[in-house]
Amino acid sequence: MPRAAMPFAVEVPDEELDNWQRCEIKKGLEEMRTGKLVDHADVVNHWSARK
């Protein structure tokens, strides 16, 4: 039976990149919990009103 191949390369991120991504996710979650993030709908409404 022939082996199937993916049409793209699969790479495992290095440890430094993985740590950075995890840190950024944690920061984003903390910002969300403390209300520092702006809701997407508010951004859309703001920019739509500028026309």
C-alpha cells in the first residue's frame, strides 16, 4: 500500500518560539480577564462610523 504524504511540511516549533507563544497567550487571556481588550464589534462600529 502506498504511503500518503501531506502537501506541506510539518515542523515542530523550537522551544524558544513555543515559550514565546505560550507567554503571549497568557498575556492575552489576562488582558481579557481584566477588561483591557476591545470587543471586535466595537472596533467595527468605530471604523464604520468614520465613513
